[in-house]
Amino acid sequence: MFPSRRELLKSMGCGFGYLATAAMTKAQAGASTEASMRRNPLAAKSPHFAPRAKRVIFLFMQGGPSQVDTFDHKPLLDRRDGELETFDDARVLAKRKEVVEHRVFKSPWKFQRYGECGQSVSELFPHIARHVDDLCFLKGMHTDGVAHGPATLFLHTGSINLVRPSMGSWVLYGLGTENENLPGFVTIQPSMGNGGPRNYNNAFLPAVYQGTAIGRAGTPASEARIRNLANANISPSQQRRQFESLRQLNTAQISQRPGDPELEAVINSYELAWRMQRAVPDILDLSQEPQHIRQLYGIGSKPTDDFGRQCLMARRLCEAGVRFVQVNYGDNSNNPRWDQHSNLEKHAEHALNTDQPVAGLIQDLKQRGLLEDTLIWWGGEFGRTPYAQANGTGRDHNPYGFTIFLAGGGVKPGFSYGATDEFGHHAIRNKVHMHDWHATLLHLLGLDHEELTFLHDGRPFRLTDVHGEVISEIFA
């Protein structure tokens, strides 16, 4: 029996809706091999074991801060300044095809010991220096990738040559979210270069685990918003009616395709976006903070206002239940912020912009009782060489030995782990590869990096691939 005109039109209407939804799912979600998905894949999940941290704030210093000019003091550079020395450097060999001598380059800035732990800190960071007894320094870091693009991708995804999920997506996949009205993984002011969206992408994980960008590099943090969150062209009541109509269509489609992860991801994104319209504007409204807190972050002062806003946003997001927040100090140029090949003095400008906001974030979290279960991570994709480059006033990339620091989240305060050689070039003691740090980061959150896997193209994948050792020596 042929359908009536009314039935035909009705089915065609749903069919058009189906085609539109199917096109969106294909564009937004990678293929998943899981047989079924929970109706709410973002619901909070139990960790593998008791976590030391509940959430992460990653302060990404794009471009590679120089470890020998910030937190890894090397007196030998002062004594040998200007002398020629050969350095084992694959980047130079790849360019020159021969071993060459380089001029040893001392730091332009003085170092001083601070706190009960006696940590040496460059005069670039007077505010952070006052918090060294809360910090845990990893000075034997090393990584893969000698250029910004590969090293930045490796930092975020654990891979250089394949499209892999970002670490924030892995965390969200493993733990879910603490607040169903907010995204569980947020990146503030991300750069469009050196990996761009791949640095907060879900790759082959279900699309619900992709990071949510707030603003973008190169625009003021005061203007940072989540794109397309609100519609100023129609009234709230009209938006409500539209949403309810869309929900009915989605319910009809999911009943025909139960357990479809791509369709569920799109439906969840619609519903999360609807809830976010009410929750996010208040959280991003920094005017709700008292004046003394805004001043703590350096908001209102020209050098620190922009990054201070980003750090205060991060605290408010974490306080509201966002699991993983990345704060980006970067731009969209081919030479990222801390990338001083010929003008090392620019490090002073970047330190001035970020020092007080970072210190303010540490102090604010501590006084609110949030530092205990919030892990702060400060660092770049690699470090810089101890020798001079170009016209003798800059430093080249150095993935062989560099420094990051941590605070809170179950790590030892006032502690330093690992070391580079006497020039500060190669990690030589208690070395921590980026795979090891990823494994340790997941462990602090209660996740076993070997168990946090996802089956894709017939094999299980994980953030650390087949590598990674947990560095338990840094645990409090």
C-alpha cells in the first residue's frame, strides 16, 4: 500500500533532518569501534585507583622557555662565556652535516636561591620565586621533535606522525566531567599554528571528548568567548521552542539507531551547548571577582592583564568542575612567544607578562583549598641551547634537556627532580621523557596509562603508546 501524501511529507521531513544530522556526524566524529556507548558518555567515571589530583591546569609556554635562563642555573656558563665548544646536537648536524663549534652563552640574568628548599630562580620571575616551597621542578625533561610543530604535537598527543587524541581528551575519556553544564576539557586562547586544533582534538575518540576553545591566540583575553554559544537574533522563548523541536527529532533518530556513538556525540553536544548558555557567561564574567583578587592576578595592569585574565578564567572553570584546563601563552606567528633565536632579551618581556599571573593562580588556589587536588603544570614543548645562535644574542631549540614545574595535585612541594649536564644541554640524571610525564600525569589523576586504551583500526591505542614509566619519586 502506498503512503499517503501526509505520511510521505512527514517521512521526507524527518529524512532531511536525518541527512543533515548524518552529515554533521561524519564531519564531527571519527569512526569508533566500540560496540555501544553510554547514553551520557560525559558522566563522571570511577578512576582506576585513588587519585591525588581531580583536575589539571596546564600553563603552556609556547615556543620553549630557556631552562638555563629561568630555573636551571648553570654557573659554568658564566665561567666559560664566549669560549668555543662542540655540542652533541642532532639539529645542527642535520643542517650542517658536520660537527661545529658554538660560543658558550651565559645567562643575561642573575640567579638567587629562594625558600627553605633553596631553589635557584632567575631574576625574571620574582613572583614565582616566592612560591618555590610549593613547587616541584622536573629538570631532566627531554622529548621528541626538534622543531615547534612536531614537538608541540608530541607534547599534546604523544605522537608526531599520526593523528592522535590530545591528553585533555584522554583525561575526559577516562574520567568524564564533574559538571554536566560545562565542557570537561577547555583550552583558553589556543594558537592556530604548530598543530592548531589537533592539540585539543579528540582524533579517533568519540567527538564528545574534544576540547572546547575559549577565544584564540592573537585576540585579547577580555574578548575570549565560546563561539556560537548564544543567538542574539531570536528571543530565549524562541530558542527554547527550537531546542525542544530539535530534541524531538533527535529522539526519533536515536530510537532508529540505538548505540550509534557519532549520533549520540552530536546530540550530547547540542544538549551541552544548551546548558552552557546559562552556565558559561557567569563563569567567564571576571567582574564578579573582588578587586583584590583581580589585582592578585595582575588584571588592570598592562603587562599582566591579558594572561592574568586567562589564569583567573582557569581558576573559575576548575572551581566549577572543568576537569582539564589549558592556558596558552602563545600567538599565531611562525616564531612563537618564547622562541628567541636572535634576541634572548625578549624572555624578559614574556616573563613580565606571565610571572605575576602564574604566582597569583598558585596563591589563589592555595588559599581556597583547591591546590591540594588541582595539579598546575608550567612548561613549553622543549628548552633552549646553552650556546649562542644567529648574531650571538639568542638560543636554538633544545629537546634534550629542559625544565617544567608543577604545583599541588599530590606532588612533592619544594622539590627538584632530575638534572642536566654542567652546561644545561642534555638531561643526564633522573631523566623524564615526555611519555614518562604523560604516564605520571594520568597516574596523579587516578588513571593507569597502560589501561586507559581505545580500540581503533584493530589495535588498542593509548596516550603513551607502548612507552612511559610513572615517576613515583615526585609524589608527596
